[in-house]
Amino acid sequence: MTQLKDLPTLTLGPATFAVAQWEIIRRRYEIDTIPLAKLTDRGSVIKAIAAAVAARTAAGKTPYAAVILFFHVRSFGPFNEEMLGPLTKNGCRLVCGYGDGYDSVDLAWLTSQGVFYCNTPTANIVSTAHGALMLILAATRAASQGDMYTRAGKWRGDASVPPGILPLGEDLEGMTLGIIGLGSIGKALASRAQACGMKIIYYSRHRVPESEENGAIYVTVDALLAASDVISVHCPLTPQTHHLLGPAEFSKMKTGVFIVNTARGPIIDEDALVQALKSGKISRVGLDVFEREPIIHPGLLDHSLSHRVTLLPHMAGRTRQAYFKGDLELFKSLEEFLKGRRPEYAVNDPR
């Protein structure tokens, strides 16, 4: 009788950070890897998976029981029946993917097929928290403006530069930071912002246990909008949080508020964000994610506003350390599954 530990696994690309640990896993289990050179876009991923499954079937070999989606292929979603169907129809019951978010995964379909989906929930906590703090500092200290004018040879401006284009920065000490979503990343940001002298308030769908608040004060979303000098978004993207910040919410904020988003772009209505920037309601923003990424809202690139906007290409959590931890968490889920246990990092409960 075939044991779970003897069942094969397919990976899209190899591990490229926890390499030594990857070699141990490869020696311990049967693993086939599709080279990254074959995975150039979504279509190529779909074809490569179907071909790998077909080749195994034609050879009369045991079907794949698990698949690992290394971070290189995360941009090729959505990960749904069109892509993963050949695997699940042949008995695959575990999908592991890099990242703490899984809005690009058809979780309902995987669950209906009896498939676990495991993410890497703790890998990028520190890196994303640091990325959010970096954007908070960039926004409050007008770092992008300074960079633009230094590169243009204008230093701090000249007679042709309108007053206020390169303003004095603002110190974080004494400011109120409103965190939307006090999950693991929100908590990590809170402790770091407190070290900068910020007061922390937060809103989450459910209040976290008092023992985990570490001095952060739970408030209603309206109270957070009204009281915050800086607002940082850290909640997941769900139907309920889509456009959580829109025209009505911006109208409730302090004039001159700073906004940072390292969660998911569609949580903010970018049309409304641009209008709030134009009106002066929002002073400056730091964005790592976008509503239709990689497409950037033209208003954010408009010359009249661009000096008040810091943009990153969804890289706040991209560090070597985070990816190393991510590899280890993928291996952990695979081993737990192949040993017959429910993976700790499974985000669903398949039938």
C-alpha cells in the first residue's frame, strides 16, 4: 500500500533561498520540478502543469499528491481550476503558495475538491512591517519630493518652484497612527511605530485580545478616520473590504492626513484617493499596492501630484530573509501533509 510520504510532489520552479534545506527535502521525497525557464506567463504555467500531469499518466506513474507554487510564479494567478484542474482531477490534495494573502487563489473551488491550500503566514511579517514604516517615513518626511528635486539639480527648489512644493517634513513623535487591521503585520508595525513615539489606535473587524494590543487602542472605523494623523492599511482583501476607503471615508479624515497601503490595492478607491490628494484632504501617500496593479492610476503619475506620492512595485515584503522563511514554511506544510497531518498553515477545511 502506498504511504502518503511516498506520493510525489510537483513544484513550479525550485527553492532559491533555503537551498540547503531544499536539497534535504528533495532527497527525502519524490519531487518533480518544472524549470523556471518554462514559466514565463500564465499561459505557459497552465501548459506546463497539464504537460507534467499528462507525462506522468502516460508513464503509468502515481499522480501528484501535492504542488508547491514558489514565489517566482505568484504573479501568474489566478490559481483556479483552469490552472490547477489537471492536478486536482488526478488526486492532488495539497497546494502550497508563497505569501500571506490568498485573494488570487480560488479557495472555494479548492475546498470543494478536497484540497488544502497552505500559505506562508509569518514569512514576511517583519519585512512588510518595516516596509510600511519606511513608507510612513517617506510620506511624512517628503522623501520622494527631496529625491526628485535633488536628481533634477534643484536642491531644495529655486525661484521657479512654487512655495510648498518641497515642504518641511513632519516628525512621527506625538502623531496618531491608525492601523486598519491589527493582524500579525499590523502588530509588528505598531511596536515599531511606538518606538518612534507614535500613539497607536486600530480598527479590526474583531477586537484582538487585550493581551495582544500592547498599548494600541481599539476604536470604531469612524473614530480612527477622524483621529489619525497617519493611516496604514493592513487588512485582507475581501468583498467587505473592497473600497473600504472611498469618498465618504476620506471626507471623515483630518485635512493633511498621510495614507500608506502595503496590504491590497483594491481596499482603496484610487479615483477617490486622487481626488482627495487634489483637494488637499490627503497630504501625501505611500503605496506599495494598487487597485489594478501593475497598472498605476494615471492621477498618481500626474505631474501635479506625483511629487506627493511614493510608489513601490509591491515590494514592501520582498527581502531575502522573508523569502528564506517562506521556503521553510512551504516545506513545513508539505512534510506535515505527507506525514498524514493537517498542515498548520492550511487556510481552509476541505471536505
